[in-house]
Amino acid sequence: MTTKIKVKNLTKIFGDNQKEALELTKKGVSKNDILEQTGATVGVYEANLTINEGEIFVIMGLSGSGKSTLVRMLNRLIEPTDGAVKIDGEDIIQMDDANLREVRRKKISMVFQNFGLFPHKTILENTEYGLEVQGIDKNERKERAEQALDNAGLLPYKDQYPDQLSGGMQQRVGLARALANDPEIILMDEAFSALDPLIRRDMQDELLELQKNQKRTIIFITHDLNESLRLGDRIAIMKDGQVVQVDSGDDILMNPANEYVERFVEDIDRSLVYTAENIMSTTPEYIIKDENDTQSALKHMEEKDISNIIVVEEDMTLRGYLDREEVAQAVMDGQSEIDPLLHTTLPTVRPKTLVKNLYDIIHDIDTPVAVIDSNDKLLGIVVRGAVLSALSEEGRDNVLNS
Amino acid sequence: MFELPLQELPVSEIVETATQWLVDTFSGFFNFVTQYGSRFMSNFTNVLSIVPPFLFILLIALLSYFANNRKMGLPVFTLIGLGYILNQGLWGQLLDTIALIVVAAIVTVIIGIPIGILSAKNDTANAIIQPVLDFMQTMPAFVYLIPAVAFFGIGMVPGIFASFIYALAPTVRFTNLGIREINPELIEASESFGSTNSQKLFKVELPLAKNTIMAGINQTVMLTLSMVVIASMIGAPGLGGNVLTALQRAQVGEGFVSGLAIVILAVIVDRLTQSLGRDKRA
């Protein structure tokens, strides 16, 4: 993984006595004490981040946590008080205006919360804007902007004005405008926060889809944990201007760095985050087909007091399951082959299947659900109880410890 | 102990000396402006008067028809109103007045918009410009006539100068306001794509502030029109001259006729400049 953006000790102080306040941040004095002593507000406090090429990096925090200030320092819409932002190793904070403009024109695009579309320009003119300021010839920029709109399915609207489009469509234009420049980095400041929930999910899906095809480095700002978990390869949580934790979504849920993060993740809908892998039992009861007959299978089930058992090949390839009553009947009938008794209709899921999607599978069956990899090898099983307990508060710790 | 200054401070002497100094020092410039200004103005009025009155009235009526979303109200008013002015034998004065307000408004807009932009972009400049505008707006308009005469003598040119001072404020203020009230997200959007300052100004800020700026220009034009009578006191020709004469001779009828002509012109000019600021899409 290559590092795309390296943020080093980035600090933004608003108000008077900035110099004095900066000295205090270097000594590690708290934000509140600095406000009391100097009257200056620390917007972002010594932020350090490493953002990898091609990842969706989410910066999450409540309002006032400094996330919007932080993202605006990445393209210097806000001038940092101190620190460095290295993009491909080049510190943009030290750049002169002309070089900074080049970076903004070629490397970084931005998508805004309220779309940031120019109301006096048509959809096409809006999409062309980034190319227009680069001085690209009229025909070429029209072609490229139309291509970007076409990719977003918006070409029919190109001669309309932003206020004639719905919010979701406007933000699609905002995204198309950002993509028309073919940037390596896209900054998205609460880009989906102004949209209604259904449209919002669609847009999240579209973004993920887009990211599958063309890997760009996306820095996504949001105050919504569910959105962070859905989109983020990694998530940085901010509080009072400080970055308190940077981790993958799973790690943040499972190992919150402090009480604040813990409280944050408390009421998250875990079914949208947890996958089969998280809640499966990795030590299920199973028998190997070629090494067993009906008698040994029955004995195994009786010992463990279970009503059915998974059957696999020697290399763990899933074959099916046996029902205890049927096996007992077969033993009485003196039949030793287990093949004819094998149920092959065992429901299976992949390790990355969301718990949410397990509901439908698990709610009306008696057998466990097998978790298999792409070669049909058994990885574990999910039982109904595990699904329920994973979603309850105490259950979380059990899941985490398993 | 602190003592009140009992002597009168020599404010008026200072202003007079300063004005005299300006007149002496820049006499070349003032003479140049006066000379070429009056020549330009008389040429402009002559050109206007070449157009036959009937054709002129028809053209204005057509203009108001198309500028006002093809509604019939203003064109009809224009035909009747201007027809009345022609009927009263005030056509020459009308053209003089139109020339005065057109030139004064153009000069004011050309100078006012850049000052407004400066004041929107720079808080220090704004802090200086605002009180100066307050001063210019509240000082009785007659006072400007005195230095206007000192600089430019009598006639059209000092009239334009006095109107300019009096009418500058709205254009500057509305330009300032129009740019400052733009949604900051749009400014950020413009900057985030790497716009230069002038790209930002011409592609985003001025187009977005256009309606507000046009409202300011409308106000400026109306203020120049209200200076018409006052400017006539220093020999600026036009409808105002007739009002002034009527006042001096206590001719109520004459005063009313010319006054009504000014009102008619004001209504037409107001509606026309307003329609320029209207959004064509709406």
C-alpha cells in the first residue's frame, strides 16, 4: 500500500493570540485550557493521519469536532496554523499559489454538503467548471463533461439548471463535476448528509461501485457512524479537534480506543456491520464422511447432545448434514452407509455476508448455517442464538471474545 | 484644567483652502474634463435629437415591451407619457435630461462597481469606504454644487459630477452586499477547482451578485434623476431647468407640467432598469 496523503501535526487555531495558543498545543495543554488562557479556539489539534492510495478514508465526528476544518486544510481552503500535508510526498502547505492551483485543478476535487452547484450555470456548465478554469478548449471540455454526466446517467439533464433537479440528482452532478477532472483524490464533505435516507443509500452504493472500477483516494467526512462503517476502509474518529482513533470499522466497534468512541458505537445497528465471520463458531461439530458410518455418527450426536451434524470431506469440503432421528432409524434398520441419509440442502453463506442478510436464511430452519469459502470449504457455522446475541449489548463482548 | 476651545475652529477656511488648492493644482485636468466633457455631452444630445421624436418614442416603447416580458402596461404608458412630453414642447429638455442621467449613471457604475468589489474583498477598505459613502449620502446635495462649479464651471459637466457624488453610494453598497451574501460553499467550490481570483470574480461572484448589483444600479439611476432639478441650479440644461424657472417665477402650471414630465421619465427609467436585473429564467 502506498501512502497518498500524510498529515503531520496539522493544527488550526481560530481567533486571537494564535502564536501563544500554538505554543500551548505543542506542550499538550488541553483545548479548554488554551481557550481560557489565550481566548483562541483550537479547531484542529495536532492531527496525524496516513491515508493510503485507493482507499476510502472516513473522518467521522460530531459537529464542532473539527472534521470539516481538517478536510479543508487538505486542499488549503482553510490555511493551517501549523503542520504539514504531504500529497505524494509534496507538502502543499509550503506551496505557492500557482502550484497550489495546479494541485487543485489536477489532483484533488471536492464534493460539498449542499452540493456547491452554481445556480446560474446549467448542469453541463457546472460539470465543465473544473475544466474551464484549467483553460481547456471548449470542445474538449464539453466532451469530457458530457462523458462524466453520461456515466452518472445525467446527460438528458445537461441543459437544466441545478434548482430544477432533486437533491439526489444535484449531488450526482456534484460528484460528476468532481470526476470530470479525473482527480486522484476526492474530498467529500458530508456529501450525502443532506439527502433523504433512501437516496443516501443509493449514493453510498454508487460510490462503492465507482470505487470498485477506478480506485481513487477518497476522504469522506460524515457524522453518521453507519455511513462510516458502510463506506470506510478505515475510519478516523475526531473529538474536540483531535483524532482519537484510526482503525477499520470492525476494529473500532470491537476495540474502541476510549470511552468516547465506545459511547459512539454503542447504539450502532450491528446487523449492518457484523458479518457471518464475526459471529460464527469456528469449532463446529462435524464428522468426516469417509471415516464414519451411521453408528459412529449417531454416537457423536448423542455424546454432544445435538439433533444434527455437519458432514465434510477430509479436506473440509462441505457435503451436507445428517439428522439424528433419521440416523437412529437407519442404525435400527442395520444400514451403515451414511450417503443415502445426507441432506445436501444445508444453507450456506460466505464469511463477508452481513448479519442483516442472515435473518431471512436463519429464521425458519432448524439446521445451522454453514459458512464456507469460495472452494466450498467449511469455515464455521452460525446458529440462530449467535445472531440474536451478537445484536444484543452483552452479546457483543461474547462475540468479540470468541 | 481642560479648557473648551472658545475660538471658532477654522473648518470652513480649511475646506476653502483645500478646494482652492485642488482647483489650482489640477486646473489642467479640470479644464480638460470640462472642455471635452461638454463637447461630448453636446454631441451626445445632438445625436439623440437627430432621431425624430415619433421614432424615438416608438423605439423606447418597443424596448420596454421586450424588456418587460412582453406585457402591454409599460409600452402603453411610454407611448402616452412621452407623447405628452412632446405635446408640451419639452422634447429638447427631455433629451438633455436623458443625456445627463445616462452619462452620470454610466460613470457612476463604471467607478462604483470596482469600488464595491474592493470593499467586498477587503475588510479594511470596506471600513474606510462605508463611512465615506455615509458622508456622501447624507451631506445635502446642494453642497456638492459649490465645488462642482469651482472645478468645472457651470453646465452639464458639473451637473454630472454632482450627480455622480450623490448617486455613487447604492452601486457601491449593493455590489459589496451582492458579493458578500454569496453562499460561502459556492466560493469554496470555485476555489477548490483551482480558480484564479479573477476567474472566481468573473465566473462566479459577479454573475451570482448580478441581481443585487442591478438593484443598486437602479437606485443609482433614480438618484441621478432626482439630482436633475438640483443640477439645473448650476446651469445643467433639461427638464429641471424648467422646474427651476417656474419656481423662480411662481408659475404653478409650468412647474406642474415639467414636474410631471420628470415623473414620467422616472417611471419609464425605473421599470426599464429593473427589468434588466430580472432573471430571464424566472
